[in-house]
Amino acid sequence: MLPQQRLLLELLAMSGDIALTRTDDASILWRTAQECCDKGWLALKQISPGVHKASLTLVGRQAIGAAVPKT
């Protein structure tokens, strides 16, 4: 896991879902989010044109060793 991937996953673990704008597909944030999505660590869902919700998946929590919340 690359440092920027861990940083994004840790941010999601601490803050919950975040919104990402897709104004620049070449940005480090968007590329990192796409890499994490490809590995199944986070889910991206379009919530409006150009805006996506990023959510940490169970696999992502396990990848960073975060505690899985009890439901």
C-alpha cells in the first residue's frame, strides 16, 4: 500500500464518507481514489454530475487495520 493510499483510507476511517469532485482526473487525489477503488478498498458513487461520494469498504478497513464498527 502506497503512503497516499493509506492516507486517503485513514481519512475515510476517521471522517466517514467524503465528496470528491472530478474536475481533474489527473490529480493525485483522484488517481489515488481510483487506485483504492480498483483494489476494493473504497467505493465511489456519483451523487451529482462531477461529484462522487467516497466510502471506505470493509476490505479497506481491514487493509489499514482499522477497527470494524459493530452493527
